[in-house]
Amino acid sequence: MATFTRSDGKTIVIDSATGTLTSPDGSRSKLTACGTRDQTCLTDGKTFSFAFPRACNDTTEAAAIALPFRPKVVTALHDDVWLVFDAAPNYLFHYSRPRGLVGIFKGSTASYDFRVLLKKQNFRISDIENREFRITGQLSIASCKA
């Protein structure tokens, strides 16, 4: 079980044992593992979707095309990248190599679309950093291998 906590105490929980996602409002949805040997993939088939290559160095366009959900990079800094997916525009994912998924942003409304950040000039992740649900504990989700 991976728990992501925001500064106000609200949480997002991904429970791989039960295959569930618990949102900050307490609602639960069933997650499906849609990955392969070469990629990690999780989706509830409605609003939550995440996919990333399992190999840390597999950042080729071919690897991105092969993913069930193609990531759009909002911003990157060193080994950290912030991704949004067309299949889940209400979520922004903070991925850190090789640790994996270390943070999740959830839109403040059901219709919020993080893809708007792709068009913002001079966008800085620090502008929304206080809205991030950060992973707590040692469990990793979607960590990559060298």
C-alpha cells in the first residue's frame, strides 16, 4: 500500500494488494494493472491512468508510443519529471528516477485539467507544490530499473 499525503493531511492511497485507489474525498475505485514486462501501468478505466517504462534509461519515443497511456511532460528537473495523461487530465504525476511515483496532484474540481500547464509560459512547479500529495513510507510505485 502506498500512501500519498498532502500538507493539509488529506491522502491518496494506492493499495496494490486490493487493487484500489482511495481519493482524498474517501471514494474508492478499482485499479487494473495494465502493464507488461516492459512497463508499469495502472488505471481505473475512468479518471485515473498512469504508465511508465520499467527501464530507467528507456526514454525513447518508441517506448513512449508503446505505453497504453502516453505521458505528456509538463516539466522536468534532473531526475524528476511531472507528467499528465490524456486519459487522466485531473491528475499530475511526479515521477523520480529510479524511485518511481513520488507525488500526485489531483485537480481541485472534477473538471480540472492539468494539461493547461503545457501551454503556460514560465510555469514553475513551485507554483503548485503545496498541492502535491507526497509519498510517505518506503514503498515505491512504478520504480524503474537501470
